[in-house]
Amino acid sequence: MSTAPLWTSEAMREAMGAAPSGTLPEAVTGLSIDSRTILPGEAYFAIKGDVHDGHDFVDAALEAGAGLAVVAAAQRQKFAADAPLLVLDDVLEGLRGLARASRARLNAQVTAVTGSVGKTSTKEALRGVLSAQGETHASVASFNNHWGVPLSLARCPASARFAIFEIGMNHPGEIEPLVKMVRPHVAIITTVEPVHLEFFSGIEAIADAKAEIFAGLEPGGVAVLNRDNSQFARLAANAKARGVTRIVSFGTEPACDARLLDISLHASTSAVHANIFGHDVTYKLGVPGRHMAMNSLAVLAAASLAGADLALAALSLSQVAPATGRGVRRVLEIASGEAILIDESYNANPASMAAAINVLGRAEIGPRGRRIAVLGDMLELGPAGPDLHRGLAEAVKANQIDLVYCCGPLMRNLWDALSAGKRGGYAENSAGLEAQAVSAIRAGDAIMVKGSLASKMKTIVNALEKRFPGSAHNGAAG
């Protein structure tokens, strides 16, 4: 790993077309948009968000040790005359300029990941696999939007061998400008599912929006697509129309370049037998669920395309762990024993909700234990929302979930569709459901909490962890 500074102040100034003010450091060690977590020597970007204006926190960032701050010319007068600043018309546009300069100096193999489900988990798995084989940079958390992508790209060290960027969208036209900054050699679309339906006419329109990722592929770049997905043919046609000459597919069909041959699903892991570009590999995956095993095929294909060793990459998958709020498990210490908490609270859509219920259905429980789902609304589904929530009753039944707790007006549709014996409790919001869910837990239970981010299901996770302090759970295959 390189210990060189990330950017010289002069290189930043030139890339952004900024004017220097005050005495600038020779270089900065990193970039930040959060004054609360900024580290000494980093550059602070005063981004104007939907809720807060970063210019309100410039002084706090400098006091915390920021080497310099990037600010808008219209707000320059707010700060001391000798403050170390780079001043320009538009801070976000300056960040984009720095991102483009970062990509121009980069010699890494670059991968971009999008998809309706599994973006972050796939990116994190690929990060883990490639980190074992060379200096690897990847987006942190889910930094996949109009500011997250340029920030992640601008943070990439010039010395990186591999770079992975997550790219998301809620509306048409959002992916293309981002991927044109990233200019990947490999573009993965994990899957296309009915999400964000509030903003799209149907799943085909979602596929077309995801296909914008091909617009930024480098010449000779490769598209990695899920052949088992209903939109595979549409995505492949989109790729070809944009000049992509190589399409790699993953899935279960014989024609797949990365093919699942066999899988053994366990409570907290999976054992996978696959064929990747003609090579048979058997590996343990450190996270449960068939959906995760499917995406591991894309990870191995992308790693191979980036020049990584396939056998070592497959071995590294055993070390993959769930991302925060995406299946992290904790042991809850109950008075008479233990329970398992599966935290899926980060976000939700119909496909990820069904997958999470499936994982809960395989969770290990004690002699008197129950499998309990605590579910909040899935948002941005438009007119189809009520039916999609009601339809989850099939997954609840198929996976033998014992009790379901629901909150939110949309989840009322699932609640009404459940048999009386499976109804745990209902509330209008997560705050109202919290006490019901916490009081229901007993030794031997496995409880899974999931909902869209705005449903605030994390509050229930926090309440469970506070009431029943425990530890991280790294269960072996059962």
C-alpha cells in the first residue's frame, strides 16, 4: 500500500480550476465531506446537500485539522482571510473535475458495479478478493450517487492495481454521467428487478437505465451479466448497441461463462461448485443465501477479467462478510440463553426482501426457537406497492417463518394477507413496533429485521442490541 500523499494542493487546484487562498499545505492525505469524521491533513469539500450546506461546517473541519477546504466563491467571505482554501464556482463540479483527473492518472483495472439488488455486497466481495492480490481501492459504504461516485474516484490512489466503484440510480439518466467518469474495463449488472417502480414504466425501463453503465466502458471493455435474469437479452442488446463486443454471463444455464454447478446452502455460509471460464472451482462463501452465491460468480468472473488469480480469488471468498445492515448477524444474550439477530435494515425491495426471508428460513434456531421477521415498508414501488407487499406472504409461508411483525401502511397489506397464527404484531411505524418486537424475543429465536432505509428499521435493531447485548456471530455451516 502506498504511503504517498493522495493529492498535491497544486494538482488539486489545476484539476478543479480553483483559485488558492491562504497558505496551502504541499499535499493532502485524503478527501472528506464530513467535518465530524475528517482526519488531520485531509481536504474538506463543502458540498451543498439536500439538508445541510457543507459551508456551515468549514470552520469545524479546519479546527479538526483539515489541511484545506474547497469552497464556493459566493461564500468565500464567510471565512478568515488567511484560511487555507481552494475557491471555485461550484464545489461539486470541482469534485467531478478532480475525479476525472484521478481516472486519467490511474493505471488500475477498473470495475463498475450496478444492479437492482446486491450492488454493495458484490462490490465488497470483489474488494475482499482483489485486496488479497494487490493494492485495491473501492467505494466506501454505498457511495454510489452523484456525489458518492466522484468522491470515491477522487479518493483513488494513483498506485492502485485494482479499483471498484458502485454506481446506483433512482431515475433514468443518472448512471451514464457517473460511469463516463469511472470509465471501467469491466461493468457488472447483478440483476434487474422491480424496484424504484414509482419512477419507471416497468422492469424493461429499469433495465434500460441500468444499461447506461455500458456508455462508459473503455474500448474492449467487458459486460458481466446475469443470464438467469429475465432482462438478460435486453441488457445484452443494449450493450451491443453501445459497441460492447464482449459479454460474459453468469448463472445456472449451460451457456454461462461463470456457471453454478452445485450449491449447498447453510445457515451462515454456502458451499459452491462452479465453472469459471472453463475452470472448475469449489469454494466456501462466507455469507449465506443463494442470491449471494449467484453474485459470487460475477465476482470471480470480474476478478479473472481484471487479471487476478482465480484459485486465490475463490479461496478468498470464505473471508467475505456481510456489509453493515445487509445480513450482519449478532448473538443476543437472553436471560435463559441466546437468540440470533440478522440485521438487514439498510434497505429493501421485493427481490432483496424475498432473499432475506429465504435466509431467515435457513437460520439455526434452538429447541423452542422461532424464526421471526420484523418488516418495514418497501418504498418507491408506485401503484404496484400494495400487491408487492401482499405477495411476500408466499415467501413467509414457503420458508416456514413462524411470526411476522409489520410496520408501515404498505406492510399492512402483508399483515392482512398473513394467517392469524403468523401475525406477531403491527404498528404504523418502526417506533411503534419497537416495544412489541423487543418483548417478543426468547431464547432460541432467530429474528430478521428489514425495510427500506426511510422505514427506519435500524431503530429496532438498535433497541434489540441495547436490550440484549451480545456479540458478532460467525456461525459455521449447519
